Amino acid sequence: MIDALFSDMERLCGAGKVDKETSFYFSVDEVKKTVFLSPEGCRVVDGKATETADCVCKTSAAFLDRIWNQGYRPGVKDFLAGEIKSNNPAALQTLLAACGKA
């Protein structure tokens, strides 16, 4: 399920969706992925492919599926409850928008 979500992300976030490159490191249960979103498109790499990602996100596969496939948008209570953790929630919104999910 989670690999399909990241493949979908790579496919949907095509060229010309953003003005600058942003890196995202996802820790989703036991799965680790790095996403590079740039003006040229989106590239997903297994594991941690950068020392300092612009955005780090830690959540469960079920919660990420809810966001990606069901249109749920986390609120402050989700972050406070630890359902999702991120150092840059605004960048996550940018990623969703670039993929047509916002």
C-alpha cells in the first residue's frame, strides 16, 4: 500500500508544479522514503537520501493513506496528539498541492 502511494506521488507531481527544489524525508511505520520535488518533477528514493531534508514527516501508513487517498487534512490536534509529526507542515501542504491533492 505505502509503496503504491509513493509511486502515485511520483507520477502525479509532474514538471512545472513548483518553483524550487524541496526535499522531504518520510518515516512511515518501518518504511523510509526521500522525496525530491523540483520544477522538473518528483523523484522518490528508498531510505534517507539526504542529510538535511527541508521537511521531515513521521506518521503511520494508515494516517498517510487517510491524507493521500481520503482527502483528510491534519489539524493542530493531530500534530499535538502525535498522529503526524513534521518540522515543516507548510511544505507538506505544498507537496499535496503539487500532486493535485490539496
